[in-house]
Amino acid sequence: MKRILRTLGLLLGLAVVAVVGFGLFVAVRGIPHYDVPAVAAPPAMPTGTPAQLALGGSMVRANCAACHRNPKTNRLSGAPLTDVFPGLGHLYSPNITQDTAHGIAAWTDNELAAVLRTGIGRDGRYRVIMPHFVHLSDADLQAVLAFLHSADPSVQADATPTPAQAPSFLLKILTHTVMKPSPLRPGPRPTPAPTPALAYGQYLVTGRYVCFQCHSQSHETNQELHPEQSAGYLGGGTAFHDRQGRLIHSANITGDQDTGIGDWTPAQLAATLRFGQSPHGPTRSPMPVFSAMTDEEVQGIYAYLQSVPKIKNAIPKDGQPVAAR
């Protein structure tokens, strides 16, 4: 019996040493760095076509501006990230204007493609708290790059420096365990045609607008390469904080009649996406407003959301509206 107790004590001691050692390693190392992936980006012309710039601008405003826009200047020069859990530390979205020193003017299109698809920047640092566009089509990526190179006022050079990130120990632990860069999906990525609506909607939800990343169970359990295998796929529940620091949760957007959007009409979904006016009241940050979304996009998203497996998941409201209902 004494031998067993000594053995158990030794094992427990080794486990404590291992945990403490790992904690010290994480605290010193901080957010991990990785080898910069070689991502072949479709060439973005210095001046894109009007249709390309319109598409790129729509995607940047929908997917990027909520975090990167400076409300004082309306330029994408970065801002404090107020929608994330306070326990993750003090984090800032970077300057993505055309400034050479503080923005992305010195980045190549391949480096921009790498950070958009995987979350790994040109310096190898993993960019946390940003969506990864693993399934974004090559044409859509080209449109985003064209817009970032364009004459639009929001991306003109702005010399605002990005403050140093101050991640908490919790965030450092998460980036060494469950929060990782996204893997690269091999092969070309065509943009699906608007018809059939179901396939087009699947692309919009998983590729162009990455709705599943916020509307599934949690960021930690999302499956980037296979979005539909994510836990609680589109059933909502991911926790956020609004700009007043109040806890809110993403909505269930499956077709469940009681807790999802099974009783919504296409017109109601359109009003929610375009104007932030859902049947249950106005949407809340961090839910963006997709003011330029086309009828074809709304129809595709509606068809797809009604087709995915229904999840009965009543979102906790705690007296406050959820993020997207």
C-alpha cells in the first residue's frame, strides 16, 4: 500500500511540475508564431473593375469594418476590440489602410491572402479574434484585394499605429490548445453560380460571409475545413459582449420553428440582414448589417438555412437581445 501511495504521489508531483512548466512556457512565449504559409493569391489589379470593387467593398464592409473601422475617421485604421470577452485581455484590430509604416501597403497579395485564409500574418504571428476565410472563392478574394488597393476613402493611408496587443494568460493558453490557425484547403476555389440557390447559399454561409463561425456553438469547436461538422452548427450560442460590456449570444439560425428561424419569411430574413431589423427587434453588435446584399444572396442564404438540420436551442437572453435576433 505504501508503495502504491508513493507511486501515486510521484505521479501527482510530476503532473504538477508539468502543468506549472507548461504555464510558465505559455506565459513567456505569448501568442504563438508559425511558418508563413505559401498561399498563391489571384493577382489584384491596382484598379479593379466597377463590379469587382463593388463586391470587394461589400465584403470588406460586412466582414472587416465592424472591427477595423475607426469611428472618428471612418477609415480602417484599427480600433480596440470591445466585443470580445474581457478575460482575453486588451486587444486591438490592426490598421489595414494603405499606410506603408502602420498599414498593409508593404504587404504582398500573397501575404494578405495567407492572413485572410489562415490567420497567420507576414511576421508569422497568429492573428487571434479574426475570421478565417478558408472557403472564400478565388474571385471573391481577388475582389477583396482589389478593394484594399482601391481609392476608396476608408482604405486610404492613415498613419495611426496599432497599440501592442495585451493578451491575458487565458488567451495565451487558448492559443496553445484550442485556438489555432486554419489549415489551407487545397485546389482552386470557384464561386458557385446563384442557381441552384441551395449550393449558392451554402457557399455564402461558409465561405463569403462565414456565418457559421459566430452562429455555431463556439469558436473553439468550429471545424474550419468542414464547417457543417462544427458543434451545434448554426444553432447559435457563441458568447459575445456588446459595446456596453453586456453578455449576449449569437442566434439560432437553423429552421427550428420554436427557437430558430423556421417561421421566418424570406422578406423577414432580408430585413434582418440588410437593415438589422429582425422580427424580434433590432440586431445588436457584433452582428453586421449587409446593406449591399443582393436578392440572389438573400434567397440562397434563406434556402440553405432552411435546409440544414434543425437544432432546438433556446438562446439565453438574460434580459437582453441576442446578437442576431
